[in-house]
Amino acid sequence: MESETAPEGQRRSFLVGVSPLSGLTWLLVFVPFVAVFFLIRLYAIAALVALSAVGLALLTQKWRHRKNDEPLIGFSFLGALLILFIVLPILNLLLTTAPARILAMARDQTVETALLLTVSSAAVATLVSLCFGIPLGYILARERFAGKAMVEAIVDMPVVIPHTVVGIALLFIFGRAGILGAPLHSAFGVLFSDSYWGIVLAMLFVGIPFVVNQSRDGFMKVDPRMENVARSLGAGRLEAFRRVTIPLTWRSLLSAAIMTWARAVSEFGSVAVIAYYPRTINTLLFEWYNFFGYVYTKPLAALLLLVALAIFATLRAVAALARTEHG
């Protein structure tokens, strides 16, 4: 009898502590959306969200004042302002652009070509990053050597370098008169500046940290003793890596690939410097904005935002799979 009562009491205590959402939660979750819908003049939706928030808060009965709650209320209000700053431009762009205009923009031949170019070049850059980044990530996860901290710092450098500087630096190496670009062009006819491969090169540079760091973190979660067991049974190091380590880290590697691809798709600064033509979707948006203004480019911006949100949803799904696996 006691064995049934204790777990029931723990369950009830757990539900009381964390299951009902508090008033602070409603402040963080609902207030920014009420403000967004009000600012973009969707008053009916703003009222509906506000009524839903009040109804749910009353239903959970967690508005009771607790001692020293004032700092939490202030923190929640500041957090709600930050959430408002994020969601206001996004929802305003999506909800004030006619779906028919977004669909028409998606069917535009110029947009289709630019989007296909962006997606394919990002995919090529991601594949190259995986081929070179996974081995480096494995070395950083398994080996200790002099200068390891320096190598990790170099890998992270593309994150902090301004991307226009990246484009200029790549031009000095791979441009028509660059250290490598000139001999490659004269000997093999390979051209990076203002070409498809220049776009891939710029995307590759900015995406390297994601592959190396995430693959390293994934490999560090695998106990080296599992590889040693495989090797003790006759497998070589490469076979143990292929048959033991990779299956245990595939979700981390997939997440690395998706994030690298997403980062490559969103790249503009370095691509515009080294390969303005052919135009990627971001270059096209920038060009139309300069020539026609922001009103004309609004449907294209909304379309790109939907693509970005789809990428974000994929990343979140992969992260949820990884958490489920480790949980």
C-alpha cells in the first residue's frame, strides 16, 4: 500500500511544481504575439490570443503572488521584449504579404534559377566540408598534440571574420590573378571568380566550423573503448571507425551537414565579392532591392523567409532526434 502511495504523491508533487504554466510563462509566450498582431493591425487575432492567454492562465490557477516574485516579473518582461524584437519582423513580413504574390514569385523563372543555384552550390560545399571536416573532427576528438588549441582556433576563424573580407581574401588566392587562381585557369581552364565554383568556394569557407566542431563533439560522446573492442576482434582502425563510430554519431553528423548547408544557403557577403554572377538567391534579392526598392522585393523576402523557416524546422527535428537518442 505504501509503495503505491509514495509514487502517487511524488507524481502529484511533480505536476504541481512544473506542469501548470505560471503567469510569468504567459507573459513570455503570449504578450509578444499579442503586441505583434496589434502592431500589424490584426486586432481580432490579437484579442483572440489575449483571451486565450487569460483563459489558460486562469485554468492553471498559477497567478498567486509568491514572495520575491518582483525580479522574475521584471526579467520576464525584458525577455518578452526580446522575443517581440525577433518575431515582429518575421510575422509582419509573412502576414502582410499576399500568398498569391509569394506563389507568383516562387514560379518566376529568374527566382527558380537563382534558388536552384543556391541550393545546389550549398549542397556541393556541404559535401566537400564533410569529406575534409569529419576526419579533422575525429582527430580533434581522439588525439592530443601540440598546437591542438591553435588548430581549433583556426577552424573557428571563419565565424568571426567579416564575410566581405573573406571574399576579398579568397580573390587574392583564387581570383583570375590569384596565387592559385592564375595557374589553375591557365593550365586547366578552372575559373573561380564570377563562376559557380567561386560560389561553392565562398560557401565552403564559411561552413567549415559547423562540420568540424559538431563532428568533433559527436565523436567525443563515443567511448574510445568501443573502437578498441572492435580492433581487438580484428577490425582495422578505419573499419572500426566505419562500423562502430559512424553509426553511433550519425545524428550529429547529419545535424552538422544540415547546419552547414543552411549556413551556405544564407551566405551573401563573400559570395557577392568573389562571384556576384551567376546570381544566388541572396544576390538577386540584394540587386532587386537596389533597383526596385523594398516594396517590390517583399514577396521574394517572404519566400526566402519561408525557406529559412523550413530549414529551421528541419534543424529542430534533427536536434530532437539527437536528444531522444541520448536521453
